[in-house]
Amino acid sequence: MNLLVCIKQVPDTETKIKLNGDSTGIDPAGIKWIVSPYDEFAIEEALRIKEKNAGSTVTVLSAGPDRVVDALRTALAMGADNAVHVELPESADSFMAAKALAGAIKKEAPAELIFFGKEAIDDGAAQVPQLVAGFLGLPGCTVVCGLEYGSGTVTAKREIEGGSFEKVELPLPAVIAAHKGLNEPRYATLPNIMKAKKKEVKAVKLADIGVSQADQKIKLKNLQLPPPKQAGKKIEGDAATQAKTLVDFLRNEAKVI
């Protein structure tokens, strides 16, 4: 089987975000970049399929600036066979990224399954898997936390509102957007990390896949950081005094009762 996995490199959740000079984006200086956690489930699922089907290959793709090659090498260290870097500007929106990924996928050998994470943790847009499926004319399913593989089909268990689940059967090839619970991603071993540093990462330019800056639909004009949290108030006294003071604060200052 030929399996493709599209991943995104995002800031680590512990990174303190700063805005760039004109507040149109974040300042990348000093950021620790990681593979978006939901994408790790996508990588792991493809690797598990590969292990059960001799002769299968796993190719990872990532669209972004040069730094995303590090994310691709992380996936290679986990066990992926090939990597493709789709050169994309830092400012690209979901539509442009999806069109670029779809164009790069069309240049690869036909795949039975194309995996994504359900969303990237930096913008939380949750749009790219569906857009890629649309560009490729393939069925797709998102928020997938369970998969059953049949002959020419895949049945996806997906989470819906209210803590419920539904099952969707899709003909292959198909696009799957992975959610937490689908599997437990593996750690890359040190020998594989060293090997991944030497593996070739194929570069794809936008001009080669018919994508240009004109495909960017959204441009950010002004970003603002959340206001700093106000210091909390400590209520002194015995329990009765504290309760009275708290009620007075909620009624007269917070005005929530």
C-alpha cells in the first residue's frame, strides 16, 4: 500500500508567543517547533498499516518554510520512508496550504489512504484535510478516533457532539483526519533519529504545482495578544466572613449575581 501523511510544524505549547514588528504574525525567533500533536496520530496510523502490509511505503509531506524539514525528519525517525517539503511562505492560509499539498500529492504515486491530524494546534482552523479531499475529489472523514479496514473500504469511527460517535464507511482512496484516541504514537529511537538526518527530503516548488501567492484568500492585518490576567483577590477571615465578602464581591464588583 502507498500511504501519505500530511503534517504541520507548530510552536510548542509551552512557547511564549510574541508578535512581529507590524503585528501581522508571530515572531519566529526563539520558538521551539514541533510536529502538531494530532499529526502524530496520523503518522502512527500509517506506520501501523505499513507494518501489517508487507511492501507498503509511508511518505510524509509538509507545506511551509525551510524550517518544516525538521518536522519531516521527526516523521522519518518515527519510521516513515520518504519525505516531501512543499515550499510555502510563512503567511500562507489554509486554502493555499491545502492547494499546495494537493498539488504535491498529485505528483506522488496514487495512495490508498491520505492521513492528516484533525487540526493544527497553532490556528485550530481544522480546514486543510477537507480542502485537500475536495481538491483531489476524494471522500474524507474528520475527527476519527477508530478505523476498521476492509476490502477496498475503510470504516471510520468519529466523535460528534454530545459525547456520541458515528461510523462512516468510505471507499478507497480516502482522506482521514486523525483524532486523539486513534492510537498511541511511538517515540523515535536514537538510531532512527541519526538515520533520519541523512535521508533525502524532496523539495517541491509552488510553481511546479500551479500554486501562487494569488491563492492566499486570507491575510492577517493586526494581531493582538490576550490582555494580561488580573491578579486574584485573597479573602481573609473566618469561613462566615469569607462567604459574606465573596457574595458582596460577586454582587457589587463582578455583578454576576
